[in-house]
Amino acid sequence: MKHEWVLDVLADLRTYAERNKLTALEGKLLETIDVARHETGCAPASFRGDASADGDGSCAGTVYRGLAAGEHA
């Protein structure tokens, strides 16, 4: 629970990279999300790093807020 914000930030960054066609960055962020899930004990089925996560409520993804449509920082 205390690590949800980190996973949400990583998911937001991955979404930004995907929407802006930053493919190398997106790949590294997916790797980073996998490491973060492992180290925080978040099961892959609970958090996928995107808005389609179907978790059990124990990990980020269930509270994923995503970027606003068309937002480019």
C-alpha cells in the first residue's frame, strides 16, 4: 500500500512515453515497473502499468489515474 504512488508515477511516465512515441523510454519504464513490482511484492496480475489493470486492490493500478487525454508535458 505504501508503494502505490511510486507504481502510479511509473505508470504515468510509461503512458507519456507511449503517447509520445518514445519507444526506448517506454521499454525501460516497463522494465522498471517489473523491478518495482518485484521489490514491493506487487504481483504482475495486480498491476500492469496501465489503465487496464485488474487487481485485487493490493497494488497500484486499481487507483491508476492516467494522463488526461491529449496531455503532453
